[in-house]
Amino acid sequence: KHDYDRRYFEYINTSEKAYWLGFMFADGYITRKERENGQTTSEVAIELNAKDCSHLQKFNEALGNGSDIKFKIQKDRMIKGVHVSGGQKTVIVRYYSSEMYFDLVDKGVVQNKTYRFEFPKVEEKYFFNFLLGVIDGDGYISGEDYLTVGIVNSNLKFLKYVQESLSKYDIKTHIYAEDKWKYRLTAVGENADALLSKLYKSAPVYLRRKYVIYKQYTINTGLAS
């Protein structure tokens, strides 16, 4: 459709690229399918709740506005044997690019994340940008009672990598098994505050909805600088 940066993920050499790599790893999806005519289609996509449309626009802009953002309404569906009701409004952007697909595979973003254990690693100077992308994509921030940051992921090796990386900064986290295929990493209280202050320090892009939770907490508790 438009000219855009198909090789955006070839080199993760900016904080913004590190952020979007984390976001893709957590909440994006990539597929490569062979069509009936023998040609292969590679797709890179992110689908978000419609309330996060402005965030999807930032992703699209980073790539050069090479695709249109489409609105859709989710249908009833089965996920891992569980019936999920439809009706939610979502926004989706799709890029059909084998270059982008293979650059993401090369970085550790894989097609079937539940049963695969690759994950991206970035230069240490971009680690917190990358991790913020992961948390914005597949994590949560809660300011109720006490400050909590969490990531839910099927990849235990990835969560251990995050835990070890954060321990270098004296940020303590805990990992819990939720079920056979799901694990949760959490930072609580002072550790959550130390983590979030590092995540948002000079962050080039972030999901405003989650940032506001942290900002409100700092105001309520008098931590705001």
C-alpha cells in the first residue's frame, strides 16, 4: 500500500525499536502461511482494545504508516478449550512483509508463543525500554493498596531472564506458576516503584493508560518529584 520501513526490526539500535520489539513479543503475532497458489504470505500484526487505538497509531507511525488501522468487533470464540464471549471492539494493524517477519523471528519473536521458548534479548542500555514494551503489551500496573507491577507469560525462561536482569539493579521480583502454561512475575511496593521509575525514565513511548496508574499513585503517596 504505502512505502514503509520493512526492515524496522533488523537492528534494535534505538530505545523506541526496543520498546516495540517488547510490545510485539508480548502482544503481537506473526504468521507465515502457504496459500493454495503456492505463494507464501507473511503477516505481522497487533490487535488491541479499541480504547488503545492511539497507541496502535504510534506503532504504525514508527513503521512509516505503511498500513491502515481497522476496527472490528470480536466474535464468540474458543481459546484453549474455553468459550470466550465476543462483542468487544478492537483495533488491528497488519503488515504483510516477509522481511519484517523474519527479522522478528531472528530476534526471538515466534509464531506459537505458548509452546516455544525463544525470546528477545537486547543491549543492556535498551533493556528497560524493551521491558516497558512487554509490560504495556502483556503486563499490568496496580496502585490499589500498594504498588504492583506484573507480567503474565507462558515462557518461564523469559521471566527468569527478566528477574536476573532486574536483580542487577537491586529490584526484587517473585515468579509464581499459575497453571501448566502460565507464569506470573511480580514486583511489589518499593521494588515496583524502583522498577517503574526506571521504566519511565526517558521512555520514548509508553501506553498512557498504564502510566496514569503509576502517576496517580505517586501523587496519592507523595512520591511525585
